[in-house]
Amino acid sequence: MTPRHLYVHVPFCRRRCVYCDFSIAVRRTIPVGHYLAALAAELARVGRPADLATVYLGGGTPSLLGAAGVAALAAIVGARPGLEEFTIEANPEDVTAEAVRAWVRAGVNRLSLGAQSFDERVLEWMHRSHGAAAIGEAVARARHAGIANVSLDLIFALPDALDRRLEDDLDRVLALDPAHISLYGLTVEEHTPLGRRVARGALAHASEERYEAEYLLIHERLAAAGYAFYEVSNAARPGAEAVHNRAYWRLAPYLGLGPSAHSFDGASRWWNEPAYARWHAKLSRGDAPVAGREILAPAQQRLEARYLGLRTAEGIVLDEPLEPALAAAVSAWVAAGWAEVDAPRLRLTPRGWLRLDELATFL
Ligand code: SF4
């Protein structure tokens, strides 16, 4: 199947956030030309998708490529104005008037801002590179340049010791009226600065109760403000749901370029070398930068489709008649307020999404 969705991983960050375990390359000076040359080589190997619907520049921090770098990247991959969706992830301080105008000229029509919080103390603790004021300024510049579809990332479940005031952050998010909001519940990964602090007992991560209470509070506040959660971690104004991410959840084929990027052709999945240097070296030698590959057996595809479906507000269609064990489980979930059944469709509620992994094991 020909992919209509393209993901490009831009691995550079100026510094590492305290919780981050993504595949990144921390650089003071961004090697734009070095990166783009390898990206062009990778695309030449796999072929440029003929009929792109969406392009997503993720990272890392794609906005560090700057005005000219993003325009050059768009030209390489064949992105242009008029795509159904062309998203760039950005750190707020990179959204200058000049840069965002150039991105729009290159076809960008959606901006995903890594806001996370508006509390200077929290931003500093997270080791983010931006201050609170930069978020509102970035939103205003994006809108002025013609990007109406702005998404804000919001983090929750921070360690209790930080005493983060989520209500205040929600007020600040809603005051900016973004079209889309993505949630990130902090998880403590072992090989991160945060993981090391937690391991040596210097900090405790948020309790399960706090995680649950904050997740439900966010649902309540966003629903009251007219947002609909169309996926476990994503809420949008009607019509502003992310087309690119929806393609993942519907198991549509997609192509991924750049270090650590994954690709899927409808039956198999493969992924690139995660380290920038290794990805680049393989391409420079004329080799494929692929690190691994798996073929999804029909049963595995069915399981993934069900898991991904449960993540979304659409839910899944249950095959009737249900096996007795599943029928009993579904009845228990409905009684507990974790799911709703609108036969033959099963959908999880926000309380059910909190238990998504556990519930999915029954499928
Ligand atoms: S900006 Fe994003 S990718 Fe970069 S270090 Fe922070 S969390 Fe990780």
C-alpha cells in the first residue's frame, strides 16, 4: 500500500528535559545541512510518496531547523501549501515572526507547541528552554502568520513535591483558546535525569491517585470549555482532530524518515537506527538506516486494531456473540463506569482510559 502519511524525525534539542527518553541529539549548533543531506539520501532510497495527505515534523525539536531549514526539508519531501495537514512541533522560543512566515510559505498549516506548563518554577525544574511568556507570544505569531490550527502540549502528574497548580495551568491554556490540546502524563523512565533522581530517592513520582485525579480534572475542564477527547491523550475543538495521528490509530500505512522513525505498510513495520550518528553513518555509506523489522501476523494486526480503537472515542466494534469471559468483563467495566456499550460498539470512558492497558489484555 502506498503511504499517504509522512513522519520526519528531527532529532535535535538544545538540552535534554529532565524526563525525556526520546531519541534526540543535543547540539549547541544545529547541523542543518548535514541532517538534510542524509534525509534526502534516505528518501531517495525509499522513494517519495506520490500522494501525500499529511506531513508531521516531530522530534526532538524540528523548529530548531529555522526558517530556511524547514523550507528546505519541505522541498526535499515534496510537502507544499495545500496539504490536508502539515504539522511542525516547535518550542515556543523558536516561533519568531520570520520563521513562522517561512514555515507557512513552505506549507505548514498546523503548529504543535511544547508548552507543558505556564509555571516558571515548573518549566525550570523540567529543564525546558522556554519561559511562560514565550508560549502566548508563539501562539499570537502563529495566528498572525495564518496558522489557526495550534495545538498545545500539557504535562500532568508531576511529582507531588513540586506542588504544581494544574488548575492555574488549565486557566492559562484555555485563555489561549488553542484548537487542540495534547496531554502528557509524566512517566519516570530509568535512563533519564529524572529516573536517576527517583532511583537514588531524591524525588518520588506522582502517586496513582494524583495521576488519576489530574487526568479526570483535565477532562472535566476541557469538556466544559467545548473540547472533545477523541483519543486517550488528545482533545480538540470540533473539526480540529489531528489527521496524521488518526491515521496511526486507524493502522493506515505511513512512512517515517530520520533517526528512530517507524514505518508501516499495512502488514509489516520497520524502524530506523535511533542514534543520529549511526543513522547518518549508514546513509553516508549507502546502506539502509533500518534497525529492525517485524511482520504483523493477522492475529497481531487484529489485536493492535482493537487496542488502538480502544484508545479512541470511536471505540471498537465487538464481534457478536461475545465469548463468555469477554462478555462478563465488559459487563463489569460498564458497571464500574469504565466503558459504555452502544451495541455492537464498545467505548471506554475517561475512567476506563486510565485503565486502558489493563482492559486491553481481555481483548
Ligand atoms: S524538547 Fe522534547 S524531545 Fe527535546 S529534550 Fe525536551 S522533551 Fe525531549
